[in-house]
Amino acid sequence: MVEKIRDSCMRKTLPVRTWIELDKKALLANFNFFASRARGMEIMAVIKSNAYGHGLVTVARCISGKSKKIWLGVDSITEALALRREKIKNPILVLGYTLPNRMKEARQNNVSITISNFESLKALETLKAKPAFHIKIETGMNRLGFKKADWPKLISRLQKSNLTPDGIYSHLAEATDRKYSKKQIECFREAILSFKNSGIRPKFAHILKTEGILNFPSVGSMVRIGIGLYGYIPSRLKNLKPVMTWKTMVAEVKNVRQGELIGYGLTEKFRRDSRVAVLPIGYWHGYDRGLSSIGEVLIHGQRVKVMGRVSMDMTVVDITNIQNVKVGDEAVLLGRQGNDYISGDEIADKIGTIVYEVITRINPLIYKVVV
């Protein structure tokens, strides 16, 4: 993972053809926006799945620089250990499933894990040195977690094994659906009470995620900031600023004649004499093949259309209406250039998906620069 601070010569020194710029000020401003609405509760920055495409270690460093007390939420023990190798000291919770044979590593590296089923609980019980853990409660999403019918057995097992979870948590299926979310929250509160009445008092309780922080009063003792940390939210809140700008460069410029075809499958024909630019990125990099013939890119601050199919490593755009485009010029795939802006939401709308998929599928090997 390489980080550099932007300066006037940065573009000339980058040893890459495509790169991602991460706006640290925007990241921390987004964090502060949600923290100010967390009503004094503990905060977990969710950086799973390579920090939603923004770079696991890069984002963790930005967050840990703000405070070593902020929790970091990851998907796997693999992500957690990657952070520990980079000397990230913040408390970490693995939100996803942890293989029994890796629970020992969690203990050795001071990583908390999620226990969401009796099989995982049994594996935990057999360990002499046990990692800290949070219990996941199923409240209506029907993914990971102990359902209400399981609670008596779960509590009994915890009591017999003398195990006290550090946390208890659940997840809102649709935080903008207030009626359904209230049912989930009530179920979660019931779970907390059941544990409390049985003498089990986890330090942390959390169910509110990005939209939940905005839509509901205090629930539990911790909140989790996910997609909102990166400047996106399903309701497209204007207070947030996207953190990521994805750039590439013009690798070749050429003239084509009216009637000529382009790309694999010869799916598009030029309706006029044109000029095109070849960009050295494609679906291997995470620029979705669904953007073939409909995607747009910014060059010289103007929108240019993707021509033909997006290839594995190359994409062609029509630059006929832009003067003086040359090899080496910057092209923006996602983000701002000049007075125009291409958002992750816009790209998602074009290919019929959600912004989460657009940004998390960007190849994690792409060079990242903190600006």
C-alpha cells in the first residue's frame, strides 16, 4: 500500500496509469458529521471490504490518526491482521464469520470476533485463551445472528461456560423504513434486557448504522459509520462529501472515419468522422463492462462518451468535441474535474446497481494517494 501527499509535481511522478485520490479532509468531515449526531456514544468506523474500495490501511491510518479509541469494523480476520501488521492499534471487530482455526490469531492480536451461531460458540468454548467477542443478534434481516428462539439456550451456554461478550449487536435491514426498523430496534432492546436479566452485561451494544444514526434516537452504546464515512448514503444527503476520485490518463489518440466499427463484438458504429482517446483501464480495474456505450468520462473538464465495449484493460472514449487532447492528459472516471462531477450514484444508476457495488469492486491493487 503506497501513500503520498499531493503536491504540484505529483502527477508527473506517479508511476502508474490509473490511480485513486482520497480526500482526507472530506473523510474526516464525514466522520465528524456523524460523530456529532452519535449523542456521545462510542463510534465504529466500518472499513470492511478494503474500506468500501478506498483502501483498508489507508483509511485506517486516517481514522486512527484522529483517535486511537475509535473502533474499526472489518469483515475478516485477514483484514484485521493486515491492520495489525501496519501497527494500527485501534480496537477492531471482525463483523463477518471467523473460521474456528483462526480464533487463536484473533486472541494473539487483540482482535474481537463475532459469534453468531452455536457452532462458532462451541469452537470458542474449546479454546483455553479466548479472544474478545461480540454476540450477533438476528432481529429481522435473516442473515448472521441468533434468533429470538435461540436466546435462552445462548444465555445458558454463556453462563455455563462463564463467557461474557464484550458486545452485543444487530443490523438494520432498511434504516429508511422507519416502521420495520423500529421493530428491529425493539427486538434488539429485548435481547439486551434478556442478557441483563441473566446477569450478562456486555459493555457495547450497537445496531445503528449510517442512516440509522440520523433517523433514530440513541440505541445502545455504540454506532457504526459505514457508507456515510465515504460520502455516500442511500438518501444522498447533501452534507456529505465523497472521498474518492478515480483517475486515469490518455494512452493514445487517433482519428476514425464515419462508418467504422469499434471494439469487441463491433457493437458500435461511428456516425461521423471522429477522434477517440484510448484509456488504459477496463473491467479488470473495476470499471464495469455495463458502462459499454453508455458510460461517460471527464477530460479537460468535459464529458466524453464511452465508445463500444469496455475491454478488460482498455476503454475508448469519443473526444471529437474537445480540442488538443493528447497522450498523458488526465481523465476522471469517478469524481470532479473542472466544473463537472461524475458520482458513484450516477454510475450505479446507469448500470442498474448501487453505489456500494461500484466502489467496492474497484481493484484493490490500484495506486492510492491521500490528498
